[in-house]
Amino acid sequence: MDIESVDEVLSTTRAVRRRLDLTRPVEREVILDCLRLAMQAPTASNEQNWRWLVVTDAEKRAAIAALYRAVGEAYLEHAARTASDPQNRRVYESAHALTAILADVPVFVIPCIERRFDGSDLVVAASAWASIIPAAWSFLLALRARGLGSVWTTLHLAKEKEVAELLGIPDTVTQVALFPVAYTLGTEFKPASRPPPETVTSWNAWGER
């Protein structure tokens, strides 16, 4: 195994918003290749209850983008304007900019779980999320390895019912996220600024370094 290449993918898979190529089509086969890899991820009790909805229809993308913008535009604009930390401000500015171009991103991928767990206890909810999040992140890593990018967004979930109606998603299915997918403008991405692991890791008891 080429550890260097693996580490590069793991450390440079960024939230891509401003560097999405809105003009280049994304091939169906590439999406399926990435999903094939994503589905190798483990699921709770081996239920394999992930489901994937890929949206390429321009009218449906525009409708979802309008719902997304209605939920997030004002919030993100305010967050960007009032953020005191420069890095956080850049993130909010980038997220706000995405609301304006979202409809033009060529592919949306919505990871779903074929079950509902509204109001469930912590164990049930944690197991449900654990059945989709590893696969969803593997999908994003697979995109990165192929020169594509995306960003994990959740704002559309405030309009989950409207999106479900638009896309024919049954009410027994939970939407988890919305991934706008495109080839990236350039493929060079750097690791993000993060604290040393020693500062956020405890050994054997909380706070023990």
C-alpha cells in the first residue's frame, strides 16, 4: 500500500465550494465508481441500509438550490459578517458563496438511510448514523482521488419534506446530507490548520495527558 498517497488523500480532502468546475460534466461512471468504493464501508449490524440519490436534472437541482438558499443565505451572510476568527470568516464566506452557485453544480448526491430514527435513544441514533457516515466520507475521499470535490452540507435538511416530495423519497427514508459534486479547478489542496493531537487527546481518563 502506498502510504504517502493514502495520507495525501486523507489530509487534503477539503470542503470544496469556490473551486468547483461548473462547466465540466461529471460522468455517471465516475459517480458509480465512487459509490462502489463507499459501499465497502461497514454498517451497523451489517444492515447495508445506505441508499444514494443522484440528482443531475437541472430543474430539480435548481429547486433544491432554491430551498437551500431560502434556509441558509441570510444565516450564512450574517455569520460571515460577524465572525471574529479570520479562518471561520473565510469558511462562512465560502459557504455563503455556495448558495449563489449551487444550482449550477452538475451533480448532487444525497446519502440516505432506509429507516427513520426520529426520537430514538442515543444507542439507536448512533448506530443509524454509523451506518451511513463512514460510507459517505469514503465517497468524498474517492472523489478527491479522482480529481473531483464536494462539501458536506446539511442545510437542506431544514426542508427535508419538501426535498423528499420533489425527489419521490419515501417517508421511511432519512436524508443525511447533500453533496454538490464537480471536478475541481486545480487538484492541489493543502492540509488544514489543526491543533496537535496531543492537545485534544486524553488517555485512560478525561483530561489525562
